[in-house]
Amino acid sequence: MQRLQSSLVSDFSLSRIAFGLWRLTDWSYTPRERLGLFEQMLDLGVTTFDLADIYGDYRCEQAFGEALKLNPVLRERMEIVSKCSIRLAGEVSGARINHYDTSATHVRSAVETSLRDMGIEQMDLLLLHRPDPLMDADALAAVLEQLVAEGKVRQLGVSNYLPHQTDLLQSRLSQPLVANQIEVSLLQSAPMFDGQLDYCQQHRVMPMAWSPFAGGRLFRGDDGDAVRVQQALHALCESRGLDPQVGAMQLAVAWLLKHPAKMVPVLGSGNPERLVAALEALDMEMEREDWYELLRAGRGREVD
């Protein structure tokens, strides 16, 4: 498995593809079965595990911790990514309505709760899950740097932040924001044109691509955009002699991997065979014209 090395932080890296665990509690696995899945991913070179405090209605990190407790030594082979700043209404959060919260009090509490739920002492990367219009950059930066100094968080990043929002937070921090997790797929190519991926290249920030299959719409959608992409993927599969179902998934990943910002697709499937098949995209070459043919299908128009 290739690895992505951040040039900003020489001793920090993510695996070229990350394992997304936002549906971990939906897979109905026992803790032992979850552990087996984690071990399989690690053996394949997928060492980055992506979580968030709110996943599974605040239950995924606990499920992750239950499995990891069965073989704690696996922690040494992982990069654990978590996120906070979204509060979902309900008893767990105590929030009356869904909202964003980047207050120092909430961020500290969320991080410490995540560490306790996962049974770990430090997360490798903390991401601010969504931009908060009420973000006090000075107060937020202060608590983030305290969490790093205390050894509870190793590196810092953001998620779904636009360049100017990232710049604001970065201007208050003494250490670099090393990642931005954004939605990118053949059906969501806007980050390639709105400055998000340009910013990542310019500042050597690692872009993590969430929903790389557009929530399944890329393969099962029946709207015009989805059907057009499906036809383009299937045509490319046919020209390469690939099985259309597996090949379409591999090509969708390879399309992301070719981008020079060195995106890290976050794949979230509880089916080991599907994950193994997707990982074969790491060894696929994609010609420039094939890449643009898929881009054209996703955007629904020729390049200008």
C-alpha cells in the first residue's frame, strides 16, 4: 500500500486510502468480528481509521473501542482520526437542536469523551467537523494547542472548510493544519474548481475525500447525472476488460487518486471483499484523456 507523507510534518502520514467507520454500528458485527475486519485492513496496508464523535448517534467510537480492547497492540499500527464540533439534538449531547459548537468547553469535552470511548490516550488527527459561524478563532486555537501539549491530540485539521475559513484558524495556530476532509467524487467535483484542492496543494494540506461514491448514487442513482457517469464508467470498464461492477468502483477511486493534491479517499464498507477490490485502484493507471472523459460525464459538459 502506498503511503501519503505530509511534507509539513515529516513524522506524520496517512495510508493512501482510509477506512471510514461512520456506519460501523450498522454492520451488526460482534466486537470480535469488528476486530477481525480491522486486522484485515491493517494487513492490507490500510492503517488510517476515520471516525467522529457523532457517528452512529454517538455510538461508533464506543464500538471501535470495544473491538480494539480485544487486541490493544493494534493501536500501534493505526492512525486514528476523529472529528468534533457538530452537536446533534438529543439526550446524549444534551442539545435542544442540531448545531455547531467550536467553543473551548465543547471541543475539550468532545475530545476527552472520544478518547475514553475508544480506550486510547491520544488520537492521531483531530478534525473540526464543520465550519462554525460563531467560531472564536483565538479561543478555539488556544484549546486545540492545549490538547496537543497535553498529548491528547497529535495533529490538527479541519473538515468541510473553505480556504478562507482554514486561513482564519491557521492564523491563530503555531502549528500547521495538516488535513481537510471534504466531499469529492465524480458527482461532486466542485472542490477541483472552487479553490479547495488548489489550497491543499499550495499549503501541502492532505485532502481526505469523504463520500467518494456519492453515497452509492455513483452506481445506483437513476438521475441524469448519475446515469451519465455510470455509462462512462461502464464504457471504460469495457475498454479495459474489467468487470463493470467491480471495475466501476475501482475506476472511481483511481480517478480521485490521480489528482495531484494526493487525495486520501475515505472508504466506508463493512464488506471485506468490496474493500479489497477497491484497494486494487492503487495499482491502476489512468490516462489523462480517460480522466477528463469521466470528469466530463460528472459535470455534464465539455471543458471550455
